[in-house]
Amino acid sequence: MTYLDRLAQELARVGVGGRARTRILAEAADHLADGDEAAFGDPGALAQLFADELATQATTRSAYFAFGALAVAGTGFAAGWLLVVQRGTADITSAAFLPLGLVAAFALIACPQIAFASGLLSLLRARRLAKLRAAPAAELSLLARRTRTALAFGAASMVAFAAYALDYHNSFSRAQVTAGTAGAAALLLPLAVAAIAARRAAAVRSAVPGDAGDMFDDVPLALPRRPWLACFALAAVLAVPLLAAGGLDEGPRNAAAEVLLVVLCFAVFGRRLGLRD
Amino acid sequence: MRAEVLKGHLDALVLAALEAEPAHGYGIIRRLRARSNDVFRLAEGTIYPTLHRLERDGLVKSRWTDASGRRRRVYRITRSGREALRVRRLEWRQFALAVEAVLA
């Protein structure tokens, strides 16, 4: 096996492929025509050097791209929601298949919030890591998890939207249902493209040592490092407008539901998203 | 000289090696060796991740050239690269003077 074969193998091992690999091998071949293999360095170490930098670049870029895709999907989602509910929301019991309707209605409230929170956390970390030449593997892994979570819940929001429109079709016009489902399906497209980019980025494996850190490393504020306190503070901030907007009847109920949702999500996704130990 | 010592300065050294005229990877290595009186000896392949990064940052540009039937990727410094090199030189002079003052 030649030096170039070993370098190609090592590049494949660390996930460097496509045009980057072709260019590296072409430049190495040209260099080795003049220099000697021993002086060029260990192929494994060289491949890892490339991977450390490319992984950082690819993962941060995919996070930006995912946030852009989520912004497009979120805007469409908001416009679609306004279109569907312009004659008021459906009576919750009027679903063609009530269990599906209830799940879709809950998902319509929870999934966009989880997608937005994960996407925002992903964006904050990407901004920080983009300044590094080669970020620690654990940090990149956390960033990739946040990006995947944001995209998954973004997609779940669209599916929930379509399911809601279909299951409550009796409460809406045919045009509203058609536009709602077609729009939701169309908005899955940018999310799918972003998911493919994130998957490709995750294939490049960094080996830089270091801790993953948590949300306090990402937020540009000097907050006390107490995750659950931050969770309850955030829940309270989100609940206040719901309390104010809902009046005496619905306000306390909506605010309590929001607090419960935030705390539940923090408990379930806290570790995955690097919010708590 | 150990590779770790060079690591933090490689970007500036490569930019300096390209300042006068464009070169391919092997040519840059030779310039670094010659200008350092053979003190800078690093695994030659490590120059390429540096060159690729400098290109991503817009500090150098590269293109394939054909010379005597041989394809080579030639790098040249950009205007931003020259400005970055100027800043690095200033920083290095301050640093070197400070270290010299302490060590002496």
C-alpha cells in the first residue's frame, strides 16, 4: 500500500470525503513527487489535522444553515397558522379522530417551542465555535445534537400542522385545509435539506480533547450557573404574557401549562441539549 | 525546533513565505527552511491544513497550474492576507521584545 493509499484510507476513516479529499490527495501526490514520505508526516495524524478543522467548519455551518431553514419554516408556519385560524380555532372535540387531534394540538404548541429553543442554543454555540480553529469533539457533538433536535421538532411541527388541519377539516374550509397541508409539506423541504447537511457534517470526526460545556458557556451573559433556577426563571418569563393575555379565565391555566411544558422539556431534553449535568 | 513551538505561528510564517511571490506547498516548505537556516522543520504535510484554512479565511488564494506537464496548486497572498501579516508582525515584535526583556 502506497503512502497516498494510506492517506486516502485515513481521510475516509475520519470522514473527510468529496472534493476536500480529492484536493488533499492531489496536493500530497504533487508534494511527494519532490519530497519524501517520512518528512510529509504520519498519514493518520495528518488526516486527523484536516478533520479537526473541517469538522468545526462543517458543524458550525450546518448549524447556521439549519437555523436559516427553521426561520423559513417558522415564518411559513406562522403565516399558515394565521390562514387556518382566521375564522377561529376548531373546537377541540370536533376532530374526525379525537386522539390524533389532541396529539396534533399539543404538538402544535410544544414542537415549535422546542425547535426554536434548540435552534437558538445551536446558533449561540455555533457563533462561539466558529471563532475556533478546531473545536473540541465534545462541543461539536453537542452542537450537532442541538441542530438535529431543532430540525426534528421543526419537522414535527409541520407534520402536526398538517395533521391538525386534516383532523379538524370539518371546522375549516376546503381551501384552508388544502393550503395548510400543502404548505406544511412544502416547508418540510428546507428542513430536510438542512438535515442532510447536518448529517454530512457529522460524518467528519474531530478528535480535539475538551469538555462539551453547557448553556452558560453559550449565553453571552454572566448568569449564576444554576440550571434549574434558569429553567424556572425562563418559565416565569414565558408565562407572564400568557397570564396577561388570557384574562382571569384562561390566563392562569395557560400560564401554568406553559410553566409545566418548559419544566418538562428541561427535564427531558436538558442533558441532550447541554442545559444541565 | 519542535512542531508545537511552531504551531501557533505557522499562519504568519506561511503568509510571510508567500509575501514576495506565489508558491506551491513544497515551495513554501523550502522557503521556510531556507529563511530559518533549517531551524523550522515540521511534518511537511501539516502545511496543507494551514494553507486550506488561510484560503477559507480569505488570506490566500490558490489555483491549479500546469507547468511542464505537471499539475500544481499554487498559492498567493491576498490583500487581506498582507494586512493580517502586518498585524501579526506588530504583535510578534511586541511579544518578542517583552519575552526578551523578561528573560534577559
